Amino acid sequence: MLAFATTTVVVSQIDYRSLVSKVHVSRLANVLFNHRKCSLRSHPPRCASMECTLQTKHPTKRQVVVTGMGLVTPIGQTPDEYYNNLLEGVSGISEIETFDCSNYPTRIAGEIKSFSTDGWVAPKLSKRLDKFMLYMLFAGKKAVWDGGLTEGVMEKIDKTRCGVLIGTGIGGMQVVSDAIEALNVSYRKMTPFCVPFASTNMGSSLLAIDLGWMGPTYSISTACATSNFCILNAANHIIDGDVDMMLCGGAESAILPIGIGGFVACKALSARNDDPAKASRPWDSGRDGFVMGEGAGVLLLEELEHAKKRDAKIYAELLGGSFSSSDAYHMTMPHPEGSGVKLCIEKALSQSGVAREDVNYINAHATSTQAGDIREYQAIVQCFGQNQELRMNSTKSMIGHLMGAAGAVEAIATIQAIQTGWVHPNVNLDHPDKDVDMNVLVGQKREKLDIKVALSNSFGFGGHNSSVLFAPFR
């Protein structure tokens, strides 16, 4: 029987509903379109340096810990359900039901088949928001609940020192698609919510409005590296002393005609339609492209002493990471020598003060593409050498590629691996690529592992590279 971590404070859903004010559409419209009625004006948050991530200007570095997690994925909507399914090798990839794609070369995806916002998002808002925002709000509020931020606790914390930094790789595709259809009739048919609800930043803003959090609130969009960029920048805000708590992560929902069609045009997607559960197969010689997924993941990051003071459950420590390298090579293809990935990992280790031999688990970006999987693998081997303890897997083998949300849900998988002492399998690794070593890769069954330091990678179109390091809190 696997022992999963649980929160130290149990809050009923009814109590939580009283915490979260339901934003009525009329009020939201006033906030969005009539600034004179707003008593507060937001100031642009100070951006973290792109030159050197997770460095502190303080004599004593403020430690960052994870105290809450929330998600929605194709195989689970709580961290425990999600990770149990990963350990069991359950696939969330199936035939697309959202729209008729019978004439598309790719007809499979990691869809979320059942999802309800009841009790978490105001009904009127739920009808108007793009799904990526609904996933973001749901996961964000779940992270708050999981972090033990009850109504009583929320009344005591300084909300000017709490922020939200949740991104998306693409944004409100459904809202844009609907707007184009309306525009074909007349511009008068367009909703006033089209622009704000398609914007990448509005999910973070709505969550901050709901919670009354007045710290840095914005979003970052770096394609499939988005979540890690958000996590690392959120950690920077805590380390720099700007805030004590940050909600951070990513959300995505692009399983639409325009989304599938666009990636088909890029020749990026798997066409293994006859066996969807077998389509995503990182490092397997038969891989033929990634499988699109959808969902959201949000972490509650907190300064250590602040977390201790309120007796919060601590899941893991965020040691640091790096987002300060670029491939500078191609829009969609990885650098043939993996130099940007290697530089990113080396910077993450250096700036976190972590010895490479201490890293014994890697949750890889590995998307199931011919070039990407091998370039990342080779860069990792160059960085870590012959570490006999090192184990590596790819969460995407079961949930597909959640793009802007990938890094966050994979960070949660990494933290759950730390908590449980088990790493999930690489499903569909039937015929390993000739260039990989199975002494490094996890096989098709879960493995027991006492994790010392874990590395989670995310890379994005445009050559964006990011690596985050987590460790057990001791």
C-alpha cells in the first residue's frame, strides 16, 4: 500500500466556498472596462533577471518550499489520484471527442473527459471563460485548499505579500475561434469578453481577484517551457523578499480544430490512431511525434519561515533552477548538439549549489519526437556522466504533452515521487532507441527510489530551456 502525503488541515468544500468570492460577470466587466471604479491600480511587477536565475541579494538566502499542489489532468484531478495512475501505468490518451476530426491525420489526444467547476468557479463565469482559464482557476484554488489556507488563515496573512504567476503557452484558443465565427456574421455579434478571456494573463488576474492577493500578478508564455519559467520567476520573487507566497504553474487547452490542425501542419503530432494508449512513447524507436494533452498544474510556493510559522505541510524544497539559456538555433527543432539544454542544466546545478552526483532522478521533457528525445538524453549524459544511481522517466508517456501546463504537472509528479519513494514507469518503451541506455531509463514498471535531488526539465518552441531542482525537505 503506497503512503501518500496528505494535508495537515482538512477543510470542507462548503467552508472553502465561503473563502472564495464568486466574481459576477457584471462586476468583472466594471473592473475590466471602467478603471475609474477601481480603487486599486496594479503596478507592473519587477521582472526577474534573465541573466541569472534564483540568485539572491540578501546576505542569507530565503528558502523556498512547496506547501500546496493542485491540478487537473487526463488521469486525475488530485495529486494522489494522478500519481497513483502514473505509478500503475494508466494512459489518459484516447480518441478525440471534443470535435469531429475524422478527416484529420491525427485523431487522438489526452483529453479531460469529465470536469466540473461546481464550488470552485462562479457559474456565470464558468459559461464564459476559455477552458484553459477554468483549468487554471480550479487548479489554483485546489492548491490553496491543499496548502491549508483556510478562511481563518487567509484573514491573518498579508495579502500584499502573496502573488500569482500562472502562464499558458497558447491562451484562449476557443474564445478566439468563437470570436472569428461571430465576426463572420458581424462585429456586433462579438462579446466584450473576447479580448480579456483570450489573453494569457487574465487567468492569473482572475485568481488574484478571487483571493484578494495583491502581490506580483502576471503570466509568462514561453511555449512548452512556460510552467517552469513561471515557477522559477515565482521563486525569485520569494527569494528577493517581494512576497512570502506565490501560486505558480501553467494551464493549456488547445484540443480544437485550430490547435490540432496547427500542430499537424508542423508535422509534430503522432498519427498512431489505431492504438491511442500506445502513441506517446518517449525514447522508443517507433515514436512518431507527440500527443497533445490538456489541463493545468499549480504549486503553492512559500518562504520557509513563513510556512513554519503557520505550521504548513511541506512537500518538498525548491532548490533552484535555470531558465537562462537559449538554443538560438531554430523555431521548432532542438539544437543538434543539445548545447542549449546542456547549458541550462549546468546553470541550474551551479546556481542551486547542487553537485551533479547528488541528482538521482530526472523527470525529462521527452515528448516522443525523434529529434527532441535523443538531444535531451545526450545532453543529460554529458552533464551527469556515468551516475549509476540516476533514473529518468517521462510523464508524457501517459498524459501526452500539456504544453504550457507540462512543467507544472510534471513538477507535481516529481514532488510526489519524492514523497512516496516511487518513480513511475516509462510506458510504451518496447524497443528502446539504439542511442539510449536502459541503465538510465526507468522501464515499464515503477521503481523504488530514495530521491536525493530531482531535476524536472521543460523546453519550448523557440529554443526556450528550463530546469527546476526539487529535494526532500529535511
